[in-house]
Amino acid sequence: MVTVEITSHLYRFFPDLRNRTISVPPGSVAEVLASIDKITPGFSDYIVDEHGALRKHVKLSINDTIVIDKKTLSDRVPQGATVFIFQALSGG
Amino acid sequence: MSNMLLLGTRKGTVIFDRINARWQPRPISHAGIPVCYAACDPRDGTLWASLDHGHWGPKLSRSRDAGQSWEEAPSIKFPEGSRYIAKYIPTEDFDADAPVAAAEYQDASIYKIWNITFGHAEQAGRMYAGTIPGGLFVSDDGGESWQLNRPLWNHESRGGDLFSGDASSENHWQGTPASIDYGIFEPGIHSIILDPLDARHLYVAVSMAGVLESTDGGETWFGRNNGVLNDFLPDPQAEWGHDPHYVTACAKQPEHLWQQNHCGVFYSSNGAQSWEKVSAPEVGVHFGFPIAVDACDGRTAWVVPAQADMQRMAIDGGLCVARTTDGGKTWQAFRNGLPQENAYDIVLRHSLDIAGDCLCFGSTTGNLYLSEDRGEHWHCLGTHFPPIYSVRFA
């Protein structure tokens, strides 16, 4: 299994994920997101657009490596890894 | 008279209630989230807000209990295969005489849900949404699912049916500056006008393409820009490339349409078959974003004039609202109750509304003004709101 850590900002929209470990099967990053969608429908709409591409100001990493394929999220997430989902906040 | 006002602001949705003849704001909803449009479905009282998340994509939120609680509604998505021909802002070294480059196709993704319009009373569940890039989406189940209006998306004025193959015509739809915030240069649909007498008759206004009309429920569309002058195009009378900032129609006399355009105020008394420029620069009526029309008298309209496209602010430091009652032949500016010095407000396209004799507008400076006598006298409902993007009576 892999663990997914998400920015606290997302708990506002998905409160059911708060205070729980998100653990899903390994696979591509896209498959990891699809697995989270099964736990919390609609989650991936916040991360990717309608074509499955990573939204502009959202960042994903597998452990400490930033995901390379932002268009189809094909990077592999190995067993035991942690996926981090965070975003670049800016503006006032 | 309406008893509720909805504001879409940079920091959330603000609801005002009219209680004992006083308008009182509630604590903000969607706190911290930009809301580019908020409105009430008059058929069932559902409140809708278009959330303009900077990171998570555009979302719709709705309240079925008059704003006490909100829930996320299903996302609007372009169907697979939705493409458009990219446009780019001309750069300083742009060569107008250079050969036209091959069309560059891009997959469509929604950046902004700019407008939500509700169908007729007898069309249960029918809703429309206008987006950047310029898609018209239709729902027949109260926003549970949305379908792209393909005839408009595939219109010959934007290259034809790109689902099926490459362009069969040129793309005349230009990008709206309102899309620059998203790092793109694409058109957007900000105005959707339904004929109250005929559910199959509708108009859309597109920044930057112009006005289109359909008389068959959206199956075919025709440009309706005859008489609109675009003074920053090489051909001011070009069929496409116009920049209506907002278009609206009289509820009881829907053949009377008004548009506050980048290049002036335009009026049509024949269902947009032709437009007449009715700007009156001598009283400041020319540039601006919003426009409102009386529900009963199609010749009566209001604008909130701004200085100019290069100075998007109140004229000479003072806010005014101008009204015509004769189809734009003459305009009268009203200033009573509005600040007349050190005011630099700009009022965006969805930030003026009318309900009976009551008008309300809000500015990106966060000031909100209301008139209960058809715009002749105003009073301030607050000066510390976030930048206001939309004002709608419920």
C-alpha cells in the first residue's frame, strides 16, 4: 500500500479525510488518485482537470521527488511510498 | 421588492436580508474563496455560487435553505474531444502581414464559470452556464449534470467542428483579458439572455467575439453584431471580434436589448437584428462594464460609467449612475448619495442589478450602493467588502 498526505486546505472540502490515514494500492499517480476517489468521490476533481492533467498550482511528489508527468500522471508510486499533495498559495 | 441580495466577492458570498426596511449583511459564506457569480433560482429559491478557486478548479456551490448551508454541486466539465484553436495576445513584434500560422489546437478545460442563468418556470431543472473558455453548458436536472452546447462550440466563427477533425474555417473568437489571470487568452461567455416569451429563443454574449442568437433552442446560432462598432479593430464593422462587456434584455419587451460594450453603449429595439451606438460622452456614458434595463420599459436603462478603457475607474474621482428613458437618445447622471471625490471604483459586468424600482451596484473597491427610486438617490450599504464581482437580487 502507499500513503497519501494532503494539504490541510483540502480537509475543508473533504472533512471525512481528516484524522485518518489515506492508504491505497500502489500504481501510477493517476491510479492513486482514482483510489482516493473511491474513498471520497470528487476528490480528484480538485487535483486534476477534465483531461486528467494536474491543475496548474497543485504539486505532487512521491516521497521527496516531484512528479514529472503532469499531463497524464503516469509516474509510478511504489509499494510503501508516500504521495504528497500540496499547493502554491499566493495572492492577497 | 426583493428582500435578499447576493454578492459574489473575492473573499466569498455575502447575503443581505431586507429586514424592517433595512438591508443587513450576514457573515460571509465560502469564506476566503473567490466567488465570481452568485444568484438565486427564482423557481425554487436555490442559491448558486460559482467558486473561482485558484488551485482546485472552478466549482459550483448551492444552498437549498436560503444560505444557511451550502453543498458542492457536480462539476462542469468539457466532454472528451473538446478542442479550440489557441489565440495569443499580439506581442510588440507582431507582424500582421506575416503568413497565417497553422491552427494550434488545445484541449478545452474550464477555467471559470462566469455566469449562471435559470430557465423558464415551465422548464423544471433547466439551467445555463457560461464559461471561460467560451462554452455554453446546459443542465436539465437542476445542475446534477451538464452538457456542452455543441452547435455554439462548433460554430463556424470559431473553426467549425473540432470534435470531428481539423478546422474548416477560421477562428474569429479572440481572447478576453479576463482570462489572463489563468495564464490563457480565451473567449468567455458572460451573458445569457432568455426570451421570457419563448424558451427556444436565447442570446449569448461573448468576450471577445460578440452577440449570438438562437431561435431553435440552441441548435443553430447566428452572429448579431450589425451596427456594433469596434474602434480598436482594423475594420470597426467586422462581424466578429467585438467586446460586449454585458448584454441584457427587457423582461416584458425582450426585443429591446442593451449592451455595455468596450467601445460604448449600444441599444437594439429589434431583437439584436441591428444595434445603435447610444453613448453620450458629454455626460460620461461610454465606457463601463454593467448595464441594467427596466423590466417593463425597454427604452429605460442604467449604466455605471467609467473613465475609459485605459483608465478603468470612476470619472474624475466621482461615482455616478446614468439613466436613459428614451432608448439612449438622452442620459441623465445621478450622483446623490454617491461619493464625489477620491472615488476610484470600477463596477464589473455582473455587479449592477435591478428589481422593480430598486437598483444595487458594488465595486471592486468593496463599496456597495443601493437606490430605491430608480437610481435617483443612493445610499451606501457598506464600504469594506472584498472586491465585488457580482450583485444579484434574489
